[in-house]
Amino acid sequence: MNPPPSFERLGSPGRIGRVELRNRTVFAPIDTNLGTDDGFVTERLARHYERRARGGAGLVIVEICIVNEGGAAPHQVRISDDRFVAGIAGVVGRVQAAGARCFLQLGHLGGEISARFTGRQAVAPSAIPSTLGREMPRELDHAGIAEAIGQYAAAARRAVASGCDGIEIHAGHGYLISQFLSPVTNLRTDDYGGSATNRYRFLHELMLAVRASVGPQFPVIVRISADEKLPGGLQIEDSIEIARRLEQDGADAIDVSAGRYGSLEWTMPPMAFPRGLLVPYAAAIRKAVGVPVIAVGRISDPFLAERVLADGQADFVALGRPMLADPDYPNKALAGRVDDIRACPACNDCLSLTFVEMAPIGCMVNPEVGHDGEIDYSPAATPRRVLVIGGGPGGMEAARIAQSRGHRVTLVEARDRLGGHLLTGGQVSTKADLKVVLAHMVRQLGKSGVEVLLDTRVDRAWVERMKPDVVVVATGSRPAPAGIVGADLPHVLGADEVLEGRPVAGNAVVLGASGTGCEVAERLAAQGAASVTIVARGKRYARSIEPLMRRIVRQHLDDHGVRIMLSTDVVRIEPDRVICRGDDGAESDLPADAVVIARGYVPDDTLRRSLDGGPWALHALGDCVEVRRIRIAVREAHEVAAAI
């Protein structure tokens, strides 16, 4: 038997300023939307950070705490007044009691905050419309600059009063400080604009004020965007000089990220991007400064984390989304239990919830995110015979959790493999990390002791012979009916057939411009189809794809020369062509050696309906109830299994 892996550097103590950390892992600050409407912390927010501390993080950095009154989005934590200190102190104390050190991130959103939330005009270095809402901020005059610096200094004083171990100044991602640093957003012609020295002046004066407020020994980290990934924006050479200036101004560590509003795919890299893609920026800055450097950016497995540290590319690794997916990542890694770490696929469900939907944070693979401690997984009072029908992510999780609570569980799957939509999704080039999620679920199911029956189709009579006490139906979804003349022709395929490897040559027409349709078209084009055309009745395409991934998928379609015909209906499919009608009523035809139907899915609920009224408790979850995201199926699976 091979010895468990060793992560010597990851598990070694580290130091930031006067503060010693038990290991080299940092839970990175991620907005949770778990605060109150008026910016106070909640019990859910406190449990969220306490849970990551109990999971073994050396340092927990609490999400951005807004320093200016009236400058926060709904549910963002604020530190703009003394009345917020007591609640923040409670969070800090719980993190520290769990063995981690706790820093607070301090920030001012500058021009990237909407008057819809605040009721007032935003402020910025220059009067340039915001990236997201295109709202025009008010340009700060010298008095306004002094006021903003004073707000940071006062917030730093409150942070000390909260009992935290240090602070992080957010100087990246397109917020106020980075708006001063970047030539993209700083068009000033006074002492705070123009040259790199002048653009740094705001941060220089802010650092001096913060240091005067907290004293010479209190640790201060600064987070920067090493490369803004925008034309005319900051690049690594600029950021190396900024890091050197920060060291001179008393920064105790540099937290190296990238991107900003307008290039958020680099700030929150989706699964289409490689793991560790931002580490080279941290390595470049580490060579230029003498203070510790924190690396971030899809460091989603401990082997990569150990290599980053062992190679001297950084002194600490920040684990944001990976520790949402599995808060015990550090503890499991340091115990050699790598196979038990629940992998983060960088699907960005968490960030879509908070940034797009303005909802509390969640996670595709960990239903406890935002709800830590709310699901009761204690052993069942009465073990029961449980039958789970369907081996997709919801079914696998329901079976595993029910078995862990002491029930006797059998999982039945009609296909010869487990996975459901994870199987097909993982075949898409931009979503390959779904294979890692599937492998983890299958591995954990195997360890659980659940009886798994593959290649087994069931009906009511089969279920009756099994004599279960409880039946959980997780049969997922099936392709929506095409409703098109000619859809039964032999050259007409389903989206899943293509995604699972069915070869297609010649001219291909994809009917449907949802995420699935776009992914099918990209796969066909990459495989060398002579031409690929998407035909859709709607006016938009790829709308169901996570926003940052959407930009990448659209670019891939463009790069591959995929033709997209919107506001177009299909009249009929013929053996060698597709007859279409535009919204102007004119008909046209497209040559088609293959036609792929990708018009979405509907619940596969036939079995569920047939099992009503039986001598068993009946539950249904996931897409067989309503077609939704994997995150919801997994959440429902845990809730159902915990309630049995």
C-alpha cells in the first residue's frame, strides 16, 4: 500500500507580520450576501466563517467590509460606523476559537456601485460610466479624496477594536483604489493622475493613514490585480512596481489576484481556464519584494498548492471557491485524505448567485454553503430500506447520505454508468472539470456501502418486489419533444448523442441556442465539421450559461466560425437540408448532413407518477420534478436523505 501523500510546505507554519499562522492555507474573501439589509453580520455569516476555520485554514479573511456609509450593495458587510464592530467581533472570535487567524478585508467600491442600491451617486477618480450599470459617478475632488482616506483609517481602527488579527486593503478588481491605480479609470490631470507615481499617490496616502491608525505592528495585507486584462490597463510590470511601493509603505504581505470589472473571468476564473493560472503573477511579484506573497486562482487540489509553495512561487495559497466546495480541504489534505476532498469545478454557481442574482451564496457540490449547520445528518432513529432510482448527481448524493445515516440503500440506474448530466457535461471542452466532480461522487458512493445496480430498468412491479420502505425518484430529465416535421429522419441526432462522442461530418445544423446547443455546436466545430450553424427561435443565445463562461463560449463559437441564426424558426427537416423561416416570413434552406436537436429538456417523471399511492414513502428530487441546475438537485438530495 502506498503511503499517504505528504504536504510538508502546505502544513508548515507561516508568518504575516507579527502573526503566526498554523499552515499556509488562506480562506480567500468572497462576498456571501449573508449580511443583513443594513450591513450587519448574521448568524449564518458567522457560521460560514467558523466552519472554514474548523476545516483547517491557517488564515480566514472575512469578505469585503465596506468602509464608507451608503457605499454598499444589499447584504454586504459594513464597517463604516462603530455600531458594526460588535457583530464583526463575534465573527472574529468564533474564527479564532476554531484555531485560525482572522483578518478583515476593507474596501470602497468607488464607481462600481449602483444608486439603485445606495440612493446616491457613486464617487470615483474620474467621471467614467461604471462597467456594469453604466452609471456616471461623481469625480472626487481633493476634499473627497481626503474623506475617503479618512474612511479607510477609521475602518482600520474599528477592525483593531473587533479583535481581528490583521486587515487586508482591497486595492484590486476595479474598486476605488484600483480605479486610482489604473490608467483605464484614472484620467485625472492633477497630483492623483497621469504618471504611475501620481496614480499611486492615493494608495500611498491611504497606507500612511491606515498605518497611523493601527500602529506599526498590526498586520496589513494589500490585495492587487497584477494584470487587469484590459487594453490600456495595468500589466504585471506596473504591478511589480506597485508591490515594491507597498512594501516601502509598510504592507506586510501582497495578495496577488488579477482582472477587474470588464475582465471578471480573470478575477473569478471559470472551469474553462486552467488551474493555477494566476500563480505566475504571484511568482513574479515574490521575486520583487521581501514580504510574503499570497497566490490565488483555481488552486483546487493540494498537489498544486504544495508545488506552488515548494517552488517558491508564493508563501501562502488562497483557497476561495475550493473551500466553499469543501471547507475541510486543509484538514483532509494534511491528513493525506486527498481522495476525500470534494472538488471545486469552478462552475461559478456561487458567484452567479451573489453577483448576478444578488442572492445568498451557494455551491453546486456543497449544499451547506450559506446554510452551515442547518441540515441534520445524525443517525436515523429507525433504519429503513431505501430505494433510490436514478444515478445522476442527485440520486448518488441522496443514496450516500441516507446510507451514512444508517439506512440500507440500493441505488438503481438504467444506464451502464453513473453520472446523469455530469456525464455529458464533462465531455464539453470548457466543462471538463465536471469529470472530477463525477469521479469524486462515484468514489464516495463506493466507500459508503450503497448497493448499486446498473443497467437496470424498473417499473412499479419491480419496485413492489423490492419491498422498500422509502423510494426516492431521481430520474432526471429527457430531451424536450422536437415538434418538427422530419425530426425522425436517420441523420437527426439528440444533443446527448453528440456530447457522448457520436461522430458527425459534413454540414451540421444545431437546433437550439441554449447552453447545450452552443456546447454541441462548439464540439462539432472543434471536431472538424465542414460547417456548423445554430438556428434558434429566440433573439439571444447562450443565455443559460454562467455569465463569465458565456463570454468564453461565445468567443469559441466565433473563433470556430459557427454561424448563428436567431429569430428563425424551422419549418421542416429534409434528408439533406433544413428549411427555415425568418421573422420576416422569408424561407431559406441550410445544407445539412446532420441535424442536432438541442431544444432543452423536460422532467422525466413517468416513473414517479406511476409510483404514487404505493406502500412506501415517496420522494422526488432534481430534474424529474423541474428542470433546474445541478446545485438544486444536490441540495434537495441532502434534504430528502436527512429527512428519511
